[in-house]
Amino acid sequence: MSTRTTQGKQAKKGQTPSKKPSSARQRRRPAHERRLLRPLLILAAVIGAAVVVLAAIFFLNNANTSSSGGGQANQYPYQVGSPGVGAQAPAIVLPSTIGKTFDLAAMHGKTVLLYFQEGITCEPCWTQLKDIQSNAHEFQALGIYAIVSITTDPLNTLQQKVADEGITIPVLSDQNLAVSTAYNANQYGMMGTSRDGHTFIIVGPDGRITWRADYGGAPNYTMYVPIPNLIAAIRGGINGSSS
């Protein structure tokens, strides 16, 4: 039977001649795929190793922080100005954003936290104040039930600011810097001595300073301290483990 006749019969039956890949082509495809797969496997191994290392670092940092209360406090170092621990707190009589004159002497028998801050131009300072307000229970757990902030801006400007920010903690206007200089809080800021820095002072029930931290000074000029770190520093200070 001729070749043409055989092809005709295959066409009538709907059959098409199939071509099987040669054994050489079969060997080439897996090799090509392996070449593509090898860098992906190496990349995956590198990423996996990096994840393990980062997880180990994270775990060790958390372990160190949780094993020592000072770990959180020490992340934000501060200076301690004068008047310091044990000194009689200088008098404070200043107008307040809540419509009354604040008199520190009238707080005798209570523990008071004074927060000196840079003022209107320092947004982190207001974030700090809002966070203190939102976490008031943390401070109350340390026996601090009275908190006031002090800055050198005019009272009407401060009243508008606290209204805009939803702040109910009293903010005192020390426009002539009388109180700020008495506490030397204006020695630890970024703006020279014309504004306060970022200073926290605890005045005990007897009117004496029990803890002080000046965060705003050089070289770090820290203008915001996370609440857990601030609480850790205060706790360490009032327990006598830090200045």
C-alpha cells in the first residue's frame, strides 16, 4: 500500500500523527526547571534564617525588659536638675485652663505630678499630655491623683489648645517664667531658656520633691516618653532604685 493511501486512511479516521519528544528534550526541561528553582530555594533559606534571627532578638529584648523594671526606664535616659529629691518644692500660684488659680500649697497632703513642657509649638508634648490623661489609672496606682502641666504660653492660647485636644488636665500659664526658673525646668529644652523642656517632678504630700526627671536636655532632647517607660521610671524613683 502506498504512503499516500496510508495517510489518507488516517485522515479519514480523524487521526493525526503524534510526535513524541525526544529523550534529549525530556532531559533538558527538568534541568532548566532546576536552574530556576535553585535561586528561589536559596532566597527562601536566607529569608527563613533572617526571620529566625529577628525572632530571637525580639524574644531576648522582651525577656530582658520583663525581667527588670529598670529596662523600660533606662530606654529613655534623663538628667536630674535642681531642686531635686528631698528639696522643698518652690511655690506655684498660676492661672489654670480650668478657670481657677492653681496653688501648690493647697495640695498639701496629696501627691502631685508636675509636667513642665515646651508648649503650643511642641506637638509631642501635647500627645504626651493626652496619653497621661488616657492612662490616669496607671498614675493613680502609684498614688498620684493630681496632675498639672506647666508651660509659658498665654492662658487664652492654652485654653483654646486644650479645648481642641480634649484635654481636661489643668494646664498652667507661666508666661513670665517665674515658676519655670524656680524649678530650672527651662534649662532642659530645645529652645534655650525661653521655654521649658520636658520635665516631670513629683511633689509628695509633705510638699517635698520625691522624684524628678529632666528628659528634654541635650544631647537627646526627648520630648515624648511612652507611658510604660514613664511609669517604670517613676516607680523606680519612688521605690529608691533611681534618682
